[in-house]
Amino acid sequence: MAAFLRLVIVDGSWILLFMATGLILCRLCIPFVSVKQKLPWKVLLVVTFGGTSGMVIWVGDNNLLFTLPVFLGFFFLCTQGERLGRLAVGLIFFCLIMSVCAMLDTYLFSLNSYDIITRLARPVVFGLLLLLFRRRLPDGPAVLPPRLWKLVLGLAAMPLCALVAVVLLTNEKYTSPAVHTLAMNQGLVVLPFVLVTSLVLLRAIRVLADHQQLARTAQLAEMRELYYQGLRREQDQVRTLRHDLRNHLTALQGLLARGQTAQAAGYLEQIAGSPWAQGNQQFCENETANVVLSSKAEAARRLGLQTEFQAALPRDLPIADPDLCALLGNAIDNAMEAAQKAANKKVRLRCRTDKGLFMLQVENALTGDERPDLSTTKKDKAAHGFGLAGMREIAARYGGSLEAGPREGRFELVVCLPLERNFTI
């Protein structure tokens, strides 16, 4: 009974040790790939990392060949997103784990209590790697376009091929002392190379992701400014046309003086249908909000959509006009696009400031083709899908939040920005 209890305690200790190693590796992996949110998948990923790190791998051991497909299979089950990215990150982490295990198991084999030392060394080594990367690890997973993931995947083949060559192709070392010496010397060079290369590739992914984010932010800012300037030009044209009212009246007087009543009636009908004759509906005291809401209300009317816009915004807001324009305009554009596909053609907007917060709520009917990640359904993804991303960027920059998704049978977007603080605009 005492022997059984000792066995249970020892085995339980090793399991806890491997789980701790799995947690460390999982924490290191999160900034590079998107993990499924449900708890069972997260636990399975920890177990996958812990079990893989617990594999005994020597130079010349073919266990590597069987471990790779199992590791990648479970890794794909627990993660989501771009397949090329998941494959690249999975291969890099496999090379990272196996290089450490192979070095520990191969070159510490001659030590007393070898088994205990190598098992204890695993979490220590991976913990040090986590500390090394800790300050450079952001919260969210890396986001790269497919072309960059292909590049990373191609580069990930280098440490994998080196690892395979030194571990699998030296299995004859057990039958020849010369091959054994050569294999051990190769391992001393190649295995550290695999480890360092894997770490460099992880760092490269973060650098590429940071540059991609900067480029995307610049692109969103440019599109936001163009959007704002376009609305301003439209409003300026309306003001110019209003100033031409005297000329229109003179033309009408001329037609009536010559008895051309039919032509005068047609001329009046054209004038009445012009945008400048409609005037801007005053939704609130803020001029920029009025410009956007008036323009979108007219656009919705032309599309046969119903709108219910309620806004209570002061004349001055600590939100830059291009940002306010982009928030309102993109939210309404998305809702209008969805409303055109749905049976219910109504778009509802509520926008106000209260207790130091800017709050925006936009609702529309569900169309049935919404994706879980809210990505664009259009074929040309390079030219679309920036609206929601731009709004998220604005909300993050102002220290606020953006939530979007189905709710009670409708699609709802809610933006909340704090106003009582200083921002970099």
C-alpha cells in the first residue's frame, strides 16, 4: 500500500509538472495564434503542450516522427483563424519544444538522477524563455495577411528540416561508435541552432504583425479622412446651390413671363427634388453629426429604407470630426447594407452623451449571412472590411469599447467612449 501511494504521489507530481510546463508554453503561444475561447479547448491545448514537452527525445530517436502529426492535429483542434498561420506557428513551437527536450535528454543522460533533472529542467527552461519574451508579448494574437504567413511558413521549414536531420537521420549511432560521435557533435551545433531559429521566427512574427498594424492604422486614418472630406464637399456643394436660389428664381420668372408654364412647372419639380432644396434635418447641436446623419438619411430614403435617428450631442465634443464622422458613417453604412438584404428595411440609431460618456447604438435586422468574426462577406476582401476595423481602432484609441453582434433577433452595434480624459487624436 505504501509503495502504491508513493507511486501515485510521484506520478501525480510529474503530471503537475508537465501541466505547469504546458501552461508556460500556452502563455507563450497565445500572442501568436488565436485559441478557441471555450475552456475545454484551452485545457486541451495545455495538455497538448505539456504532453509534448514530456516526450523523451534523443539524438537518433524516431519518436519525433510520431509526435509531430499528433501535436499538429491537437494544435489545430484548439486554435482558430488563418490555417497557414496556425501551421507555421505550430511547426515553430514543435521545433522549439523538441530542440529543448532533445538537448536535455541527450546531453544530461550520463548524470545521476537523470530522469528527475531533465523533467525539472523542462519548466525551468521554458519559463526562462517566457521571461525573455514577456515584455515583447502583446495581449492579442498576431494578425498577418496570407502572403506573410506563407513567408513565415517557408522560414519555419528551416528549423524543422534541421531538427529532422539531426534527430531522425542519425539512428545508426547505436551500431557505430564513429556515427555516435558524429551524431552527438552534430546535435551540439544543430539543436541550439533550431532553438535560436525558432525564437527568432517568433520574434519576426511579432515584428511583422506590428508593422502590419501600423500600416493598417495609417490606411484606416487615410480612409477616415477621405470619408470626412467627401461629406464636407457634399455639404459645401449644397450650400453653394442654395446661394444660387436667386438665379433659379430669375429663370422661373423668365419662363412664366413668356407664358411657358409647363417648362416652369418642370423646372420647379427638378429644383424640389434636388438635395439642396431638402435642407439639413437638425438632429442635434453638433454640426458634424448633423452633416453625417442628414446625408445618410437621404441615402437611406433613396434606397427605400426606413430610418429612425435620435441624436443628442452637444456642439463641442472632445472627439475629432473625422473620427466622429467615421463612427457614425460606417455604423450607418453597415446597417444600411444589411437592411437592403433583410425583410425589415428599418435602421435605428441612438446617439447621445451622458455622464461623461459618448454612446452610440445602431440596430438593423439580421440577414442570416453574418460571420462569427464579423468579417466582410464580399469577395474583394482587400478593398472591404475596413469599416468595423476602423471603428474598433477609434474606440481603442479613445479608451472606449465597441461591441457588435446578434441580440434578440436583431444585429446591434454599441460604441462607448469616455469623454473626460486627454487623448492623442
